[in-house]
Amino acid sequence: MTRRRRTARFARLLGIVAALVLLLAGCSAGSAAPEPMAPPARPVTTEEAQLLAVVRFNNFDTGTRPFSTSITEKGTELELQGWIDYAGHLGYAEVTGSFTPQALLWNGATVGVHDSAPDAHGNPALPIKDASSTDWVSHPLDGSTSRLDSLLIVLGGLGSDRPENPLLLQQAGALWLRADTVDGVPVTVFASPPSDNPPGAGDPAITADTSPLRLWVDAAGLLRRAEIRLGAQWQTVDFTDTPGPSLSVAGGGG
Amino acid sequence: MLTTMLRRWIAGCTAACMTAVVLIGCGSDGDQAETGPEASAAAGTAAPVRVPEDVTTLGEAADRVAPGGTILIGAGHYAEQLLIDTPDVTVRGVDRNDTVIDGGGIRPYGVVAVADGVRVENITVTGATFYGVLFTGLHDENGPSAPTADGYQRWDPQQFPPLQRFRVDHVTAFNNGLYGIYAFNSQHGVITDSYASGSADSGFYVGQCRDCDVLVTGNVAERNAVGFENANASDSVVVAGNRFAGNRVGLTLLSSYQEAFLPQHANQVVGNLISGNDEADSPAQADGGFGTGIGIGGGQSNTVERNRISGNARAGVILTNTEDIPATDNRFRDNVLDDNAVDMANQSAERTPATGNCATGVATTLPTTLLAELSAACDSADGQPQASTAAAEGPDAPPGKSFKQVTPPIDQPNLAAADPAAASQPLPGIVAMPDLTTLTVPAADLLQANSGTR
């Protein structure tokens, strides 16, 4: 694959993402105290694996997913709200906090920001500013130095143009964690497999805390919430099932 | 017990349903090993199991049908997977276009056969996330299996001998997640007069068999990432008189390390239309392929004759290697190649050069020196070296569509009413192959009446 093609895409292999996040987590991956009386995590059933196997494809099939999250980046609280276009391989969010609001745009390789007020709904202004504009301040995505970059990489990896293999998800250690609701919608909470491959004979047992990625999935296989562990902290990202705009950027491909 | 576990895997039975499966499954398990074609034929004289008249679900029909029996499925949408583990069963839709098994974008399979001698006829399968129709000799307590692009647990063909005798006739498989109609680790089968579109891997797939004795004929594949794909299916595979037009890639013959029985070899590809494989209304090909008629990746000693290979925007034929397995001794004779960006290109890696590939009737090659090398190989029994290579440049591949959003096909012809006497006969142990010498280069409108979108 050429460099140009690679930079035009989101990081697409969950295993890469998982490894990255585990790297950040180091040895300090905290495990929150389990809620009293919570049923124990267990391997997914066949039907649950089938549901989990279409989650990333459904993001691609849907196209654009509205999302929101908050994150502390180098001591600064950031609120993000916007969209991820899984078919177009672009994410675009308004970033607010104790600073001038910014529009943030990223693909699989690069992130850029410029000062920009949100629209009436808190989303970033459309159309996206031309990529050749000198207003953009951009840098290569680097999950090893930035919590925000790590989060953006993981979010971009939640789309795939084809379903996953449910058998492989089972073998690789996907777990059922619990039943829950998001905005009143019943969901199943899964721990994504910690790697793309089944664990080896000598590997430690996979527990609810092994994977750095948890997915809240409704009965149709639509992702409603994700939790991503960065260091010892879990970041919550909420998705809505409302339509979002197709994202495109002129003047250089974002 | 295997039967029971398979059913649980595929159907997600309730407890009450499981009781019935255990009762039936245990009995038929023992029978299967002993059931020969004669016994099946006798049982096949029983009345068909009708859905929804006799039973309301496909799972119940599969439980009830006896060896050699028929499941006759009425018009309707069936949100189920149908697993056939009883030998010599015929699954037939009352109306090919109105009898629809729908995976709903969540269930991995439409129809799965893991028993010998199964026919699937006159039915539409759509919305499966993996396979529309699957025949496989590989299955265990986790269910039926076959390799996938994103991983593969190696299976021992000794432990799982190939499924025997199968037939797919007048089946429509559209908008399934990876494959439309798929025969894996299976021998002595026919896929005929069927249709596949909107598959993110391939419309038709035959994989992992030796002495396969498989005939693929009269089919249409369009708007797939790949129309027809063969991985490690060798010897007696005959691909004749099909229309593989308007996909991203028309046809591939591949050696694959993900499957047993390397290398792929000795297929006969005769009298097919392989054209216009640069269709944007299709899912992306996993490696970004677009505009290729025939791709041979480590395929060897295949015969490609009297096909019409035209209008492919990158190349009519591309030769390449699979890792350390070269493309060797393939013979292209009497094909009509026209209007391709280039007729043939050799993209083999330097360390795994193609040898002995012969072609006549080729006008343009990449590199240009390939033309003489292809001709020389036709005059020599030796593996003529073909070390010169060049990449075929085609148009940029357009973004891939979601398999669920590829435009559906037009209605397809129904299978003529079955002759009851013929239908109750078990499938033959050896496929009756057509006389390939009678096949001529097809017209550019081969099977065009079955092509197109709603």
C-alpha cells in the first residue's frame, strides 16, 4: 500500500488500536471496583458474537455517526461534539473548553484545528474549511504522546467495510459484560477482544479488564456508546442514532 | 451430538426446540453414516415438508425432513438460517424471487449444507453477513466453517473429509456480506443457472479441494468485489459459459496459504464472458482490485480457452505469484481479448517469476516483452522463463459500497417444475461434465437477460 493511500484511511485494525492503548496503559491499568451484585463477565454466546461482528460494519453502513465526549489533554478539559464519517474516513468535531472554540478535523494520519465557533447545536461549522487554508494547525496523529490523538485513532478504527468473523471474535476473547440502557434503549455491553488473534496457551486469562475497549450495542447492532481506556482512565464516547452529514474536505483531502 | 450442537449454533433454538432436535438429531446421526444413495432415494418418495403449510419455520422443516426428502418453501421472507445436516435433501423455493431467506444483516448464513447430496434450488438468499449459500465439509461443535480474509484456524482435511455431491440450481444470492454461493472442501458438485451480486468478497467461490469434480456453468455474477473466486480448488473444476461482467474483478484463480491443498492448478475456464469489470456499484475488493478481468495468483496449469475477455479497465489478465508460489504453465488459447487497457500483464514478484504461461491471440502485454514470452511458451514443453514484469495501471478504485446498499438485481428466471421421478433420485457420484469442445467464444450479450438492476 502506498503511503498516500495509507494516510487517506483511518487506522482500521482493532488490534493495532488495542496494542496502542495497552501501551499507553502500561502496567497501571486500573480496574474499577466491580459493582455489587453485578453478574460476572463471560465469553460471548454465538448470538452475541454475531451482534458484535456487525458493529463496526454498521458504522460504515450508516456512514456518519454523531458523537460527543470529554477528555483531559495535558491538563486541559476538552469537550468534543461532532461526527465521524466512517464511509468517508473523516472525523470532524467542535472542541470547547476554557479557550477559544475550535473545529477539529482528522483522518487516519493527521489531525488539524482552527478557531471556529460552534453552530446552534454545538456542532462544528459546515462546510469544512478548505484543507489548503493556512488557518489549519495540524500534526501527524501520534497516540504515544497525546491522549486526544489516541482517542481519535480508536474512534476512527470503529468502522469497517465488511462484517467481522463472529467465530474469531469468540476465539479472541470477546466478553459479555452486562445489560444496560443508553437513553432508554436496551443495550448489551461487550468487551472487545484484546487482540485480533486467539490467546496462546501461556497467555493469562482474559478478564473484563483485559481489553481497553468496551462497546454498548443495541439489538440492531448499532453502537450507542464506547468506553476506551487511556492510561488508567476510561473515556466515555456517546453516539446517537440521528443522521449526520457526509463529510468531505476540499483542497488536499484533509 | 454433533448434529445437535450444530443446530444450536446455527438456529439459536429455544429449550423446547432443542428437545426436538436432540430426539431427531440423535437418530439421524447414526443413520447418516450408513445411508447410501439407494436408501436415500427410497426415503425421498415421501411427501415434501412444506413451509409454512406443514411447519412454520425453516428450522422445523430441517428437523422433520428425512434423508432424500424435500423441503418446499413458500413465498415469503424468512428471517432464519437454514442448516441441512441430513443427506440427499432438496431445498426448493416455490418462487425463486418471492421465496427469500433474509439474514437481516445480522445472521452469518442463509443456507448451509454440511451433509452429502444436498440440492438448493429456486430460492433467493440475501442479507447474510458471511455466506448466502454454503456447502462445507468443515464443521465442528462451533458450527460450519470456512476460511475468511481476516483469519483462519487451520483444519485437517483428513479429519474433515470433503462433503460429497451438491447442486445449486437457479439460486439468487444478492447483497450478502462476504460471499454469495460458496463451496468449500466439497467434491462432485454443480453450481448452475444461478446469480450473485453485491458480495464484498466474491459472488461465487469454490475452495480447497483436489479432484474436485465441480462444474460452474450458466451463472451470472455482477456488482461483486470479485465475480468468481477459486482458492486451492484443483483438477476437475470446470468454469464454463458464465457471465462474470460488471464486478471489480471478474474471475480469480488463487493459491492461498489460508487453505489446504496448495497450489491451485488445472482448472478449465471455457466459454465465459469476462467483461467490464470496473463497476463502482459494488463493495470494495479487499486488496483494492478494480478493472481486472482474470487474476491468476500462484495458479498453475489452468486452461483458459474461448472466453470473451473485454473492456476491463486495468487488464484483461494479470499473472502474479502468491508469496513463493509462481504462476506457471497456464494456457490461454483462442480467447477474444479486446478493449482491455492491456490484454495481459505479468506482475509476478522478481523472486517468484512466472514460467511457462502460454497465450495466443493476445495483442498487448505489459511489459511488451511478455508477448514474445507467452508465445514462446506455447511452443515449448519446458517452463519458459518469463522474468520481465510490469504493473498494469488502471483507474483509481472508487469507494466501496456497503454490501447492503448495492443495487438489487432484477427478477431471475424460475426453475422449471421438477420432474418428481428425477427429483427423488440422489445426485450422481460423478458430475456429468459438458463437452467443452462444443463451446465457442460467447457473444458479448451472454446471459444479458438476467443482468441488471431493479
